[in-house]
Amino acid sequence: MKWSLKLGKLFGIDVYLHFTFLLLLAFLGFYFWRATHDIDAALRGVVFIVALFGCVVLHELGHALMARRYGIQTRDITLLPIGGIARLEKMPEKPMQEFWVALAGPAVNMVIALLLLVGLAATGGFTPVEDLGATGGSFWQRLFVLNLILVAFNLLPAFPMDGGRVLRALLAMRLGRRRATAIAANVGQAMAILFGVVGFFYNPFLIFIGIFVFLGAQAEAGMVEMQSALAGLRVRDAMMTRFRTLAAQDTLAKAVEELLAGSQQDFPVLENDQPIGVLRRNDLVKALSEGRRDDAVTAGMSRDCETVDEASSLKSAVESMRERQYATMPVVAGGRMVGLLTLENISEMIMVNAAIDHQGASHSLTTKPTPKNYETAS
Ligand SMILES: [Zn+2]
């Protein structure tokens, strides 16, 4: 993630701190100081928040290590002011596996709470509940209470939070993943709106978490929907076969003519029939604003020109386009360029297929999705 600071490695997984988290610490330090006018109390408050987020890291590690048991690696763990995010390379496809991976996070906080409870009972360290506050009362007892809150909050069925994933996994066992995701995402968005309303009156952080959940549910539901629509299709089923290309010696002025003449935005640049790069609209506009109309297109194009074979699976082609943030990818067959794959065209194809499906035509699409990212608000 951008703007992140690497803290270290735990069990081979990089742990990052987002810089907004430092802003949160500074803000809270100031807030505690204003409330108490006591530097010591403010520092204790900050140390407590750090300890709390230590528990959040362990929570994310719970997800990551459970996923590892199923052969799924975790790219990294990042701490944000609203919680932690463990980026798993993919989500387990089997509902039972997703169920255990989702539960592993809150289970860690439950274990921490129990250990703190035993420690507090053994040392007689309990403070009366009314003396507990943000900076007052027993440090360990406050940590105990907040771990319990983490468990309860994360188990709310607010997909893509843990409880929502548990719900999706349970539904998927009976309804299949596509339908289960749609239902879990609807419940999640309703919860997100509730978070927003409650947050408005009580705690502004809930508003941020609500936004995160709302957008997260939408994105994952859309992804599962798209993946199930793409399952079983090949790149050649969705590529544009009517497209324009540029030659390496063409000028940027020629590219502008092509841009204005049609709806295509990115142009493959060919040399001896081989794609050697793609001139994207943004790069073209940038070159023009620098007054480089007469330069060759090769000066403005991006050279990291990945191509995809027409026989490859459409689903993995779309995944790699998303990963690289490409809107367009040249399609080749036997080394020659035969088509252009664009995200716009793919969504049009999905729309058309959905319409045909809706008509009850024999053109049916199978359901076998695989989401990629695993995000958790804690
Ligand atoms: Zn979690």
C-alpha cells in the first residue's frame, strides 16, 4: 500500500504501518493531553493505543496463518486507523476454509482476552468498571475489554468484515458462492449504513468503517459476479476484432487523428506486425500538452507491453489486467496481433450475456468464482 512504513516481518509476512495511523496517534496524544493537561497521561493513552493495535496485528496474523494451512500465502499486513488489512493472495474457495480463516482473527482476540482475564484474576488487578476510561483505570483491564469489543464488532455480519465472511461461507454451502456473496453483500451494505448513522451521533470512526464496508461489499460482490460471468470463456470470446493500430514511425499527431476518429482510447504500436508497446490516451494527452505533436509514437507509448494469447482463459486475463491496471491489452495468436482486449468491451459482453441469460436462452454460464483480496476492518 502507498504511504506505508515497514515495521518488520512476522512469520515471514511483512507488516506495514500506514502513515495516517501516525496521524491518529498524534491526534489522540493531543486529545488526551487537552482532556487531562498531563503529559504522562497523554503518553499512557498513546501507549495503550499502540498495545491495542498490537492485538489487531495478532488478529490479522490469525487470518494469515490459518490461510497458510490451506496453502494460501499473505502478501502483507497493513495497519490503518480503522483497523488492519491482511492481503491474502486469494480467498479460499471452499466455504469451510473461508469459514475457518474468517474466524481465526476474532479467535486470537478471544484468546488474548482470556489470558488477560486469568492474569487480572491472579493479581487481583481489577478496577471498578466506573473508573475505567480512555486514560484512567487498569491498563490490562482496558485491554481485556477492548479485545472483547474487537471480537464482538468483527463478528457483526458486515461483509467483507469477518462476521460477514462467516455468513457468506455458511450461505455458500447451500446456495453457491455467487448467490451467497450477493446476499452477504446486501446485508453488509445495510450494516454499513447503520454504522454511518450510529457513527454520526457517537463515534466518527464508525463512519469511516461504514464507508469501507459499503465499498468493500460492493467491490467484492461485483468481482464475484464478474468472475462467474467470465468462467469458462476464452480471451477470443471477448476481444475486439475491429481496432486500429499505429506503426512505430507514426507521429503523435497521427495518433490524435485516430483518437478523434473513433471510440478507441489506447492504441497498440506495431513493428513488423509485432506489438512493441501501447500508446494510452493519458500518455498521448500528456505528450501533446508538452508540445510534442511531431514526435514518433514510440516516444509516448508505454513499453511494458504484455500481450495475451487468444486461447487463454478470460478470467485470468482480466485478473492480470486489473493487477497491472491496464485498460487495454493486445491479443496475439501465433505471434501475430489478432485482437484487442479492453475492460470496457468485457463489461459490454457481460451485459449482453446477462441479457441473453435473462431471456432464458440456452446460453448459460457456469459459476466458479475466486476473489483475490481479503480485507478486514478490526
Ligand atoms: Zn479479521
